[in-house]
Amino acid sequence: MKSIYPSLSLLLTLLMIGCTTHNHDGSPALESSHTIAVSGAGAKIYLTDREGQSSIQVSNVIGDYVTWSPDGKKLAVRQYHDDGKTWSIHTMNSDGTNWKRLTHAKNKLDSVPAWSPDGKKIAFAREYQDSEGVWQAEIWMMNSDGSEQTQIESLKGSNPHFTPDGRIVYSSEYKDKKSEISIADIDGNNIIHLTDTEAEEWHPEVSPDGKHIAFMSKQDGNFEIYVMDIDGSNRKQLTFGDIDNWQPSWSPDSSEILFSHHADTGWDIYIMNKDGSSPRKLISGRDAMFKR
């Protein structure tokens, strides 16, 4: 298997939460029902308001694949080490304090962290070349403090994301195809393949109400945003065009989806209704993620 991550390294991490935002000088700006975490140029992390107008940089912190803890108090990110040969998962408070490196496996590519619904565990993807030069794609689990790191051996793939009831949706290797969307119990049992196409399909994210999965698929030649029911039924394409749309993320009330759009000027952040209607641009030229 060829490494999946170089082609995905520009993905925007989108996540939304309720909190107070700030002006560019750091002073409180407004009380917003939603806040977006943004990974900008140089992997600097920003928090911005629901309209993309007011933002503040999280001081002295760089990283991408930003994900919020369920209580909105912490962030998990990926960061590079050893001149990019090692990728590790880190956590921090939402203001950038209490920065902690959780994974230390040298020459392993740890990425796409995901918090469990109770915030006590973090799932992540690990990729590396084995002794024969074959790429391995694994899914691991650890406590949110980095302890008890354990591979879920039956799950081969990437992009883990928890369902509200504690199962895992992920991008799986299936039938020698590039990637499909699957779901399994947290221990790796009861694997169900939800999609079965010839296309690459990545980054599944479950809606907060547990009813739907948004994901990106290359079914029509370039990556577009799709949605389906939690059991894989009622698959629907939401975005259309000749330019890639990547990495969907749900709003806290499951009514809207954020996604990144590859424009000529870089990656722009768009939001649309869950049925694909009323898309509009929020942020230009940044990588972003909803906070819940």
C-alpha cells in the first residue's frame, strides 16, 4: 500500500463549539454559539467565530488535523518531528497551554486524532513502512493522557471517528481497493463495510445526532462531499464541480456541514446545509475545522 498521507497533508480540520471568541488583539469580541478552529499558513492554529470574521492565534503552537475534545476545553493535533520522518499526536488546552506530546514512535506517521464521546480516549491512525518496504495503515487507541496505547489489530486503514454510541467509523482497506468507509465496535469486532465503490473514499465524520456520515469521495473524478445514513444507505452527493472539496465536518446541531474547497488562492472554508443547499464561503486561504 502506498502512503496515503502526502496527498492529504493539506486537509483542513473543521470542528465547531460554543465559546467566547476574541479580536485580533486578543480582547474578547463576542459570545458566539459556534467557534471554528483553523490551521493556517505554517500550521499556525487560530480560533475564529461562526462567521469567520473574528479570530485569535493560539500562541506558540503549530499543528494540523485539529480536533476538539467533547467539552471544548482541549485540542488534539498532529505535529512533525525528526525533519518530518516522525509524526506525533499532541494535546493542549484551547488557549495553547499545557502542551503535551502523546505519541513518540520514531519513523511512524501518527495522524488524524479523534476523541471518544466521553473525552477519555483518543483514536488515531498510524502509518509506516515495514521491514519489506510495504506501507502499513493501522488504527490505534490510547487514553487522552497518552497512556495505554494499543493497536486495534483488526482495523486496517485511517481517519477514525467515533459515533455517539462509541463505535468507530473509519477509512478502510477493503477488497484491494484504495479506501472505503467502514464501521466497527471499539474493540475492532463487528466490522461492516458501508461503501463499496471503485473510488477513493476518505475522512468519514459522524453527525452529532448519530444519524448520518459525511465523507469525501472521488467517485466523479475529483473529491466531492457525500453524505449517507449511519448504516450506509441513502448515499447522496452534496458538492459538484471540477475542483476538489475535502474533509467535511458537522455543526453541533447536525444541520450544517463545513468543508474545504481547493481554490486558486489556496484552501477556502465553506459551509452548507446538510442536504447540500445554500453553500457559502466563510474563510479564505486557510485550513480549518469545526469545534463542537
